[in-house]
Amino acid sequence: MAENLEFKIAGMIIASENAERAGSNAEKLAGLFGFSQGSDDNFLIVDNTMRFAKTKQYGRTGSFIVETNELGRAVDYLKERGIECIDESARYDENGELSRIYLDCVIGGFAVRLELRLA
């Protein structure tokens, strides 16, 4: 069933102590390889895949971002395997549909954030 959910690692969030540290790390990575840079309210974004957190996030060192084509079914699939979600981390789109949620799972100090893949 996992193959039907089309799980894909889509990026990483790197934990930072503050926005200044996030900026320094993002600039260093982008500068080394000539990657593009951007930002939003919570992250400095490098090459559209690496996000440097401006504030505290889940996971001691950061998070893996895993996308799926069917988020609700993916949550059910993982719950069947004993992996719960962190309900207060859930975010919803403008239609009230679940768009992302953190799993109660840490791998190598990284939290796991499950997101709906946008078309």
C-alpha cells in the first residue's frame, strides 16, 4: 500500500537557534553552490528544498519533509503501523483539508513532517 501513497522525501528543515543563525547557515549553503534563496514567515529557503528554521521547530536537529499524494490515507496507513501524529501540529488548507502534520517519530534527531503533495 505504501507505493500507492507515493511517499517522497521532499526536503529538510534545519533547526536554528534564531533567525540570525538561520540566515547565516542559509547564506553559506547557497553561496557554496550558487543555489537560489528565498524566505517566508518561518523559514529561509535554499534551492526550494532546504529550509532553515527562524524559530524552534519539532525535532532537535530539524525535520524531514515527506510528501504523499493522499495525506489522510497516509496518516491511517502509518497509524496501522503504530506511528501516531502530533495533533497540535496539524495544518489545514483554505478548504479545511489537512495539508501537513508531524509524526510522533524521530529519526536521528530529526522529526518527520508529512505533507500533501501539491499537483
